[in-house]
Amino acid sequence: MVLENVVQDRIGHEQFGTFTALLTLATIVAAVSDLGTTQLTTKRLAASPGYFTDFFPTLLPLRAGLGLGFLFLTMGAGWLLGYRGHWLLLLAITAAGLLLTQYTLFLRGVLQAHQRFNTDAVLSVLERLLLLGLVLVLLPLGLTLDRYVGARTAAVLVAFLLLLALIRRLYGRVALRPRWQQARQLLLESLPLAFITLVYGLNERIDMLMLERIVSAREASYYAAAYRWVDAVMMYLWTVLPLFFARFAFATGRTREQQELLWFGQRVVTVPLLLVVGFGLFRGELLFFQFKHSSPAELLRMTQCLQVLFLNVLVHAFFAIYSTLLTSTDHEKPVSWLVTGSIVLNTGLNFLLMPRYGALAGAFNTLLCAVVVSVGYVWLVPRRTGVQLPWGVMGRLALAFLGLCGGWQLLRTYSGLPWWLETSIAGVWLLVLIFALGIVSVAELQALRTNKQLPGQQ
């Protein structure tokens, strides 16, 4: 994220906005290019080590063929959207790099299934470290968009070749003997996973592509700069929620246990993000400190987008755990349809509002769709799972956030303190509110410290 901010500042909003649209298109296609085979393979390998010998002679050429096919699909989609000449070439190179990344993730699934998590962790950061090193070399030489795309592709290629060599060393050479019956079976089993990946990918990424095509590359770059911070903050959710996913799934059929876990998880997921969202609303301009070549108007535009998008984070902080409960208890289908409806609504609003309001429309539409989907989660959870929602906890969390915002506004208006001291005081004030409103009690913290386990664990 920090690296991309530097690149955007050096290259300029116009070029980076168009590149963001190309990257978005390639990311959407690459995410679904394996048709769900990566998740399926990891699950099957973990359950049966013999799966590697039986199916990988078919899987390896199948994945390579899918990647090549989706590369041509990406090029065709880019041409239909109006990209020509040099931009179409950059799209091809970017898409090839992302498809190679997807193939790398597929191969890393072998390591994960065989419990080689330390090796997998090293490989997961290798590509980013390589890219960081290449960009640092390019900065004094002159960083251009073509050089940046080349650096991205080189980093992906080196990481892929190292992983390929490691897989061959650990598990030997796999003879490629594709069998149509096996390929058909794999694709049928993995397609539901591919559909979920597609709808989530479209829902999160389509705004940047539409902004660049409908409005301008500059507006797309403003939105992208703000959305990168959303991605960074949401990493907390994507780290914590899988833990609850596993516990919800383990407690399937035991409604009381799931309810206790949900009520506990509501606070774990929401409380830390209240302060982060507050910082974005009141001090969001500080997050664009790397943009030395942007005008005050451009910085203001990015800050406004960030503030709206951080409200979107607040919605996820309150309601994303309900999606986790639903998907972990075999209710993926209604969740997928909710997200699909969100995509349709978002796309329609984009066509209606983006020509007039640009990046701000994209941010607002994202927020509105998150609210609509969250209402759907709230409606589905008690009806599909029988779990009652923690309305009292949610109400107290909402009061804590409003109290935090009121206190922060007073600090901004009357204190004149430096931002770091102001934020520290706001954090202490939030802690006071959390305990004063009974969201968390000292007795609970002592019990957790003693038991050292989540509710629902045996």
C-alpha cells in the first residue's frame, strides 16, 4: 500500500488512474480464473495426501490451460472496453502477471495442505519484498509506468520459479497426464466456489474500473488512493473472521454455543475498528502524506473519498461477522445472491451518479450497498441459523462510537493539540466509554485471561 502510494505520486494521477482500471479488470478475471480449484485442492489435499499423486497430473495442465484462456478473455474484455495500443499491451502484461500469481497461490496450497506453514509464510511475502527492492532501485533512475509494470511482472516470475523449484524438490516431478473425466469432476466440484469469488471480486473492484471508463482516470486514481487504506484496515477483519468461521462451523447444530460465540465476536470485531474509523473521519488527510505532487484540491478529494469509505468500514465492523456465521453454516447461496444484488445496485447507481459526482459517487455507492447487504444479513441470521442477534451490544457499540466522535470533535475544535496526542486522548476516551457502557467488563477480561479460550471452545 505504501509502495503504491509512492508510485502513484511519482507517476501522476492521470497515468496511474488508467493503470488502476487495467489492474482492476485483470484482478477480477484472475481471481476467478482458477474456477475455485485452489480452495478445492487445498481442502482435498489436507484430507487425503494421496490426492496429490492421483489428481495433480490433471490439475497442473488444467490450471495452465485455464490461465491461458482467461488471459485471452481479459484481452478481449479490455478491447471491448475501449483500450487500444500501448494500454492493451500493458493490460496483457499485467494480466499475465496476476494469472501467474494465481497459479503461485494454487501451488502454495500444496504447502498449506501439508502443514508447511512457515515455508508458505516466507513465500507469501517474497513477491512483495522483490517488488519493493526493484522499485527502490528504479526511484533514483526514474520511475515510469512501463518500468513499474515490468518490475511487478519480474517479481511475480521470480517468486513463481522459486516456488516451482521448491515443489519439485519436496514432492518430486509430476508427470502431466491430463484425464478429461478427472478435469470434469474437478470443475463441477469447484464451480460454486468460483461463483462466490466472482461476485465478491466484482462487488469490491468494479467502482475503479467504471470511474476510469465513465468519468476520468484522475477520478479513478483519487478513489484508488482512498480505497487502499480501506484494504489495509479491512485486513484486521480478514485476519479475525476466519477464526470465528472455524468456530461457527465446529458448533453447527448447537445454536446456544453459536449465539455465545457471536455475541463475543461482535465486540472483538467491532471495538478496535471504532478508533480506526474515527481517525479516518477526523484526521484522514494525514493518511496521504506521501502525495507530495498533488494539489490541495486533489488531497481534499482523496480525503473526502476516504471518509465515506471509512463509514463503509464501520458497517463491515458491525455486520461482517453475520456473513461469516451464514457462510460457515452452509448458507453460502443466500449470501451470494445478496452480494449479486449489491453488484446490480452498485452498477446502476454508478451509471446514474458517477458522471456528476465522480469518485465521491463511487465511495457513496459502495457505502450504500454495504448497508443494504448488511440489512440482508441481519434478516437472514435468525431465520436461517436460529441465532438471536446481540441488539443490546450493538446499541452500546453505536453509542460508544457516537461518544467517540463527539469527544474527538471537541478536541479538534478547542484543544489545538498535535494529531498524535489528540488521537491518544481519543483512544483513552473510547476505552472509558467501552467500560462505562458495559460493552466489556473487568470480570470478563480476567475470565478470558484465566481460561485463555474463546466462548464455544471445549
